[in-house]
Amino acid sequence: MIERVTGDGQREMLLAPLWSLDKIAVLGGIDRELARRNTVQGARFS
């Protein structure tokens, strides 16, 4: 499964989710969680 978590849309067109306005924070949070779990994106894909 592939899922888009965040993107680069026009701020004035965004209805939800508001957390997606801070793309750097979202990506940083994903990086921190992957590090905490000692894993990488795609680790279970073979």
C-alpha cells in the first residue's frame, strides 16, 4: 500500500487537515518515529 501523508497545495484552498500546513513538522515526526522504532520506510517490502 502506498499512502500520501502530506503535499504542497495552495494554503487558501486547504479545508483539512490543518496539521498538513506544517509539512516540515510532519516529515520530522515521521523521521523521529522511524528512528525510535529502529526501522526505515519499506523495511517490510520484499
